[in-house]
Amino acid sequence: MAEPAKKVAQQTEDRLEELAEAVRKKFDKVTEGTYRDRVVAGGSAEQGDHGGDKSRAESERKQD
């Protein structure tokens, strides 16, 4: 890749990283950090997984 193209790619990557951080901050402010904190801690995933497994198991039993 030519040097000017590398420079543009790096600038774009830097801008995207800054944008992602700004979006995270605004999202945390709106949700008061609760949703992101639960996701990072694994709380939301655990709650959703248990319910999905149960309904999946019930539907499999009905088909037998």
C-alpha cells in the first residue's frame, strides 16, 4: 500500500476508535452504565441462555 493510502487508513482507524469511545460514553450515560455493566459481568447472557435452553428442551420433547 502506498504511503498516502496508509496514512489515510490510519487516520480513518483513529477516527473510528474515537467515535466508538464517544458512542460508548453516551450509551453509558443514557443507560447509567447498567446494561453495559451487566453484559461485561455476564449477567444478561446467563439470564437469556437459561430461558432459551429450557424452551428448546421442551420443544424437543414435544417432537419425540
